[in-house]
Amino acid sequence: MLRLFLMNSPPAVGTSFLLEVIEMSPKELMYIEDALSHEQFLAAQCQQAAQSLQNPQLRQYVTELANKHNQLFKQLYQLV
């Protein structure tokens, strides 16, 4: 069992903040590891596809998708 401590909101200078404790089972951690792996794979695939696209609008859209997958990866990584 893993305990995670999540901050509800960023604290202001000179104030305290609340931490939320989340306990995760090994199976739940495996789900997060799978999600991390999938997001990493999808980001890489989008980056690779964007490099080979000739249409600037499509290239920009796929690059944005890659950025979103990178963002999701970072958010999931912060959970563990």
C-alpha cells in the first residue's frame, strides 16, 4: 500500500495548506504505470507523425496533441 500526499491548492506566502492522503493498492499503481506508459507512447507517436507531415495546420494540431499527452504524463507522474 502506498500513501500519496496531495496538496489541495498552492499555498499563499505565510499560510498553511492542507494535504490529502490517498492510499493506493499495488493494482492501482500498476494502472497508473500503464497510463504513464501509454501517454509516453502516444506523445512519441504524435511527435514522430508531426515531423513527417507536410500540411502546416495538421502538423500544428498533431504537435498540440503531443503536448497534451506530455502534459497528461506529467500530471499522472505527480501522483506517484
